[in-house]
Amino acid sequence: MTTQRDGLVSIRRGLANRCPNCGEGTLFRGYLAIRPECEVCHAPLARYPAADGPAFFTMTIMLLLLIPLLGFTWALFRPSPLVLLASTTIIVTLLTLVVLRLVKGAFVGYLWAKNEQDRGA
């Protein structure tokens, strides 16, 4: 018999870089590397492979933000094309780095809630 896991709670914990099981230990070791197990409850975190899901969702989110960013920047400030390109590149790069970590944490939390483990070959 499997226990029911709350998806919203585990996604919120993943967003906050917390273990989806206990909410106490940290999820990441470094920038994007998932810890092998939680240092508090010893839940096997590395068994929930996020694979390409976070990258896909991050690209989708950033592309949806890019169009309004370009439009509002052009309409409000009327910068030269090179200034618009440079400023947009910097903003989008920084935002992508932040969003990718948040999405990966939420993704691992979701996988933990649904118990989608890597069962091996």
C-alpha cells in the first residue's frame, strides 16, 4: 500500500529548495545538482530524475516573458537596437538562471509526490 503524498506541498517545498518529504533538508547541492538523499530524513532524492523537463518549462516561460519585455522596453524607452539587444540579453540570461533552479526544484517535488522514481534499466 502506498501513502498519499500532497503534490502542492511538495512542489512548494521544491521551489523553496527544501526536501519534498520533510521540508527541512535542502534539495540542491550547488546550483542544479540534486542531493543523493536528504540530510535530515534520508529520503532518496536522486531517484527522481528531472531530465529535460525543467529546461523545457524554463524555455517556455522565458519565451513567454521575452515578447512583452521587448515590447514594453521598446515602447517606454525607445533605446537603440544595440542597447535593446544588450539589455534584453542580460535580463533574460539572469532571469533564466533564476527560473531554471525554481522550476527544477518544483519538478523534483512533483516527481516525488507522484513517486516517479528512476527504477533503472
